[in-house]
Amino acid sequence: MSQPKKIFGTDGVRGTANIEPVTAETALKLGRAAGHVFKNIAPQSRDRERHKIVLGKDTRLSGYMLENAISSGILSMGVDVLFIGPLPTPGVAYVTRSLRADAGIVITASHNPYDDNGIKFFRPDGYKLDDNIEDQIEHLVFSGDIETIRPTADAIGKAVRIEDALGRYIEYAKSSFPRGMTLEGMRIVVDCAHGAAYKSTPCVLRELGAEIFVYDNQPDGMNINKDCGSMHPQQMCQKVWEHRAHLGISHDGDADRVLFCDETGKLIDGDDVMAICGLEMLAEGSLREKTLVATVMSNAGLDAVIKQAGGHVARAGVGDKNVIDEMLRSGFNFGGEQSGHLIFRDYSTTGDGLVCALQILRIMRVKDKPLSQLAKCWTRFPQLVTSIRVREKVPFDQLDGVTSCLSEAEAELKPTGGRVLLRYSGTESKARLLIEGRDATVLGKWSQKIAEAIRKQVGA
């Protein structure tokens, strides 16, 4: 039985920079632990030389501190470090595979403000770590079991800067776009969120022939995600209108997610992308098992349109790691989240905002349709989300009347494709109720009834 986790969350280690667990001291221990674990998973390195770990980051100020601390820990265990500098998270995953490294690490807090930071790990194949490997690393961080392992002399690792990492990622991303097809004649607004994609996405779009208008591509260590990027897409939508662009592309800080804006200024989210790409892949015969993977938060209208086209939507828990795990478990090749994490496994091992953008652009070219027309391929079900502040998280089946209310609501909504989802927040003292269906009046009735039953018993 694995021990309860102390520092790893759903997506690596994350928190306020320079406060535990995101400190130089803990980063050093994580580096030592990771070096030891990956060195022992495969006693022979992948290239038959010294074991090596790729180390990338986004554009946060604290990245310098954590980068040096982690690398020192890795080097102290006799493992080499390959510095690749600021690069999107999917770029780090790709370069890890490309350089045949034993692991990859990216220092990022994704869409969080600059004063946060985090540490994500990748396996040699570019996928995120299995829970058991995280458990091993975490155990070594806290147990001190490797304190006596101290390579000396020429057994200490060495650090090398890989100068062509950005170029490798750019060429890889371009390879996901059809050879011979260009973006000539297209006007595209790009919001880089002052993050890791500030060079890669503009470069790829330019090289494919697009006319681009780039914003938020001047990182200073403290402006990442600040009033920009996929967390604040209003600017992108405004600029698309101003430039009369064909679409807008907006990343988060580490560019593993993307949101779009069509030519009318309307926001296009991950559910829209899954509908557009899922239907196209079904028509092409390229959607494996005719199934795409979405989380429990995606709109029920997505299920309806994919089912009508002869496909199926598999549901996973919230978080791109859960989506990827379901894809790997069942052999599916496309999935994502409403928030803009889209995983095209034929090209990438993790969410990749640039690859996703290229797939949308490909479909626009093939169909010769604007993004607004493509997005009309499906209809969202009315959706009502209610947050109920609670004083304690008592299991819902122990609250009088809640289970019966849920059953009655589902009985009325399910025949027409609706659904009810009730869960406690993992980070706040709140119950979250999501209810969907074709009739907004019915949703309001049941939302009020279920929320009131919860408030009466555990409401704050």
C-alpha cells in the first residue's frame, strides 16, 4: 500500500514559489530522488551512455531558482541534466522522447499567477508519471533513504544546454499539419500569455504562411497569465474583431491548453473543439473505436452530436491526466477538457495547444469554412452550475432527501439526454451541482430543490 501523498497533487507539485513544497530545498530533494528513481528503473540508459534528464520551464521568475536546485539534486546522483530553457510543456515531453532521455521535468504552474510555480515529471515516452513512480520519489524525499548515496569524482553528473530544443519542437509541431498545405491568406491573432509559447506558436504559424498579430509575447518573469492568455480571452476576442482576423488563438502559461475565437469575436472552448474535431475524425475514420474522451464537466450536447454521428463519448474525471489515463487504458486517440486541454495522441503525449490549433486550422482549410460555421455543428444543452458553501463535507447519501432528489431529477432529465452531477470541491468548502437538459425551466426547478436540501443540513 502506498503512503498518503504529501507533495504530489493531481498534476505534479504546485504551490506558492519559495514556500513549501515549492522551495529550493525541496526541489533539491526532488531532483535527487528523481535522479535515483529513473536511474534504477532502467539500469542501462536509453542511449547506453550516462543517464540523463531533460529540464525545461516556463517564463516565471522563480523558474531560475527551482531550475538550479533541481539540477543540482539530479547531478549529485550521477545523472546528467539537459537544459532546454523556456518551452511549452508538450515541447518538454517531445524533447524528452526525441533525445532518448530517461525522464523529463518541466517547471511550471500552468495557468496560475506568476507567484506560483510547480514541477511536473514525464516518463521516457513523454507521458506523465504513474502514481507508483510518484510514490517512490515522494518516499525518498521524506525518508532520507538515499542520503548515503554520494557519487564522487567522474561519477558526478554534468549539465549541458541543448541549443536546438525550440527548433526540434517547432519542426515536430509542423509535422502534425498536412505536408503541402499552407496558411497563406489567413489572418490570425495569437495571445501567448507572456508564457512558454512566446516563440514557438508565432514561429510555426509564420512558417506555414499565415499573417499573424501577436500579443503578450514579452515575458518579464512576472507578467505570465496576467490579464491575458486563455484565462483572460477577452483581449484576444477584441483583437480578432479589430484586425478582421479569421480566428484567434490563446494559450495559457505553459501552452498545454488553447482557446479560440472565431471571426465574429465569439469564444470557442474545448467542448467546441472536441465537437469539431471529433466529427471530422469520425468522418475520416481516424477516431479510434469511434470514441472521444471528455471529462464529467463537458456539456451533454457533445454526447448527443457524437452519438448521432455514430460515435461515443467516454467520460473521465476532471484533469487532463485522467483523460490521458482513460485514453491509454482503452486505446483511444483523442480527448480533452472544456478548459482547452486537447490531446491528439496520434501526435502528442499530453495536451498541446499548438498542435490543437493546427488541427483546427487544417479542418478550416479542408472544409473551406470559417470557424463560426464549423462551431455550428453541435448545440449545447442548457447548463446550470450552482456552488453551495458548506461547513463540512458529509457524504451526500447521508443527507436526508438529497439522494432521492438526485434520483428524481435524473429520471426526468435522462430520457432526453440530460444529467446531474453533484460533487464536493477538492480545494474549497463547497458542493458543486451541475445540471443539464433541454429545458432550462426544469433545470432551475431541480437545481433549487437539490441545493436547498444540502443547505438545510450542511450549509455554511
